[in-house]
Amino acid sequence: MADLVTHPAWRRLLAAARRSLERTGGRLDGAVSLSAPSDAERLTVIGITGVHRPASVGRLTVRLAELDEHLRAVHGAGLAATLGPLRDRPHEREAESSGRDTVLAFAAGSRHAGEQWFADWLEALRRDGTLTRIVRAGLPYQHVFAVLDALPAPEEPMPAFAERVLGNTKALAAGFVPGLVLRALGAWHGVATPAGAEHERGLWELAGVVPDDLASQVLVLGLRATGGIVGDWLTAAATAGVPFRLTLNQLRLAPLALDHTDIFVCENPAVLRAAAAAPTRPLVCTEGVPSVAVHTLLRAARPGTRIHWHNDFDWTGVRITAAALARYPDAAPWRMSAADYAIGAPHGVPLTGASADTPWDPLLAAAMRDSGRAVMEERVLDSLLQDLHRTA
């Protein structure tokens, strides 16, 4: 009956019948219509129904039971046989709903269940159809939750982490699983889902997984250290007053000790570049979310070293600052008060993303919410440089 399905006089009518049968699970108690029918379509409907329709008719309607009966009588096969394999969409919807429930029930067993970011992430997957696509494709969603349940990791190389958790060193190199994990990590840490390899690496490192110990880097200025060749490099660069970049691979060559009582941390390279114009106090630049290399370097600070931490005045920045203060007992916010924010707020850019608390100065978060403006470090550069150059 393939010729009938593709015949100009029958094609639209049978296509409409297919949609109806698939939508209703094969029921014949409905009807289908054709708008602006051609003359051939009009004559076909007349033949099916035995009722004359004038050439001026704008819409033709045929009952499916009548169409089925006509096909059986004239062509020897009913409507379903004429159309060929049909989808049972009610059954598909039921199966998809059941599959989504299965995924969500599995998620309820995660160690992160009950945390708001986890619920928000699952809701986003449901809302944008990702859960349905997972069910339809039969994707191994269990692997996603296995990875999340193993995070944060202890600054572990990605192949080793993937082997330990999923039994395959390449399981997180690409594909469905790392894509969904990165979305979850974005929700977890309140940052945008990464776009590009560098941002993805940063988010993995935030969770303690190191995709590449050569790509994990830290930029420093004026930082003196002892310990192996890397300590010599840092001290020589500090003496020369030139910025220096280290990889995680290099930082692991030998134990380091940073020879300072105060270390300053900024987010943007523009601050470090400007500071390099004059003798400066030791400065570490995270270049965004702190990498494992950043944390490895700062762990080399001597006990009691004061770490002064500054970030952009945006929601990601204050989250990073809060995480740093919680991570390092001797860390302190560096010009991250509501008063410091007020200096640049009139010239800020619109704040985006979910808001965050600022426990070191609750007035800061309140001021940011009221203003709705983000203030980048470059806007408060003068005050940062005053501190960096004060006693260098």
C-alpha cells in the first residue's frame, strides 16, 4: 500500500490519519480534516464517504472508521495496515514518565539528595527535556550520580578518578556523562555551565578532579620560596619583579615553603599586571575560579601566613571568597566590604546569576542585591594597588 500513502490524492489524508492513530493509540472513533483540498483530494473523499462536495469547499472531514472501512472494501487492507508501523504515543508517554520517575528515584539515593543545588539541577533537567532524552536513549544515568557521589575528589587526576569510580580511564573525556556532571557542578558552585575547555577544566578542578596537571596553572608576582628548582625560580622572578606562571606539574616536583607573612590574592590578571609596574607585596592571581595549582601553591605558605583574598564583586566572586575563607584558617577578605563595593557600584555592570551570602560582611550581599550591579576588580584597582605597593 506504499503507493497509496505517497499518492497525491491520498498523501495528506493518510498522514493526518497516521497522526491521529499515533496520538490516540490506534483508536478509530475520531475524524481527520483537510484544509484547502485539491481537486484530487476532494474526489477521493467523495469516493470514501459517498457524499458530494462542491469544488468550492474549504475543508473536508472524514471519519476514521469510514476511512478504514473504505480501505478494507476497496484495497483489501484496513487503515493501520495501509499506513504501516505506527507509534503508540500514549504508551511511549507512559513509558517515558515511568522512566523519569525511575531516574528521580535513583537520584533520591544520592548523597547530595536534599541539597538545594541538587534539586535545582534535577528540576532544570526535567524542565528542558534532558530527563526525557536520557530515558529515550537509554543513557547510563547511574554513572552521572556515581561521579557526583564521589565528589569532591582529593585533587585526583581525571583518568585515575574515572577508573576508580567508573572503571574506565576515558569515561570522563567526553560525552553525556561529563556533560551532565559539569551542569551539576555549575549548580553546586553557583557558576555558569562552562563553555570551552578552559572553563570546563576550572570547574572540574573546583571539584577536586584534575584533567591536566600542565593546564592547571597559577600566576604569581613577588613571591619568594624555598624548595627545589621551583623555589629558586619563584625567588629569582620575585627579585627581578617579573610575573611568573607555574603549572601543577611543576609544583609537585618538590615541597615548597613560601617565605612571607602576608600573601595577597586577586582574581584578574589586570591587577597583577598593574602591580608589576612597581615593587609589590607578594601577589597570587587565580585568573577566575582557583585551580588546583592555586591551592597547591597556597598550601605551601608557612603556618600563620595571612592570605588576603579579593575577587570581583559578583555572585561568583563572593562565593569564591567565602570558599577561600572557609578553606584557609588564616585567610581574610581583602577590600571585600560593603564600603569597598560602594566605591565602584555606580559604574558597575548588571549582576547575573543566583545571589549568595557574604558571611564576613552581610551588608555586602544586601548592598549588591539592592544595587543589582557587579563591580569588577579593575574598578577598584587604585585601592588594591595602594595596599600592594604600601610596604613592598
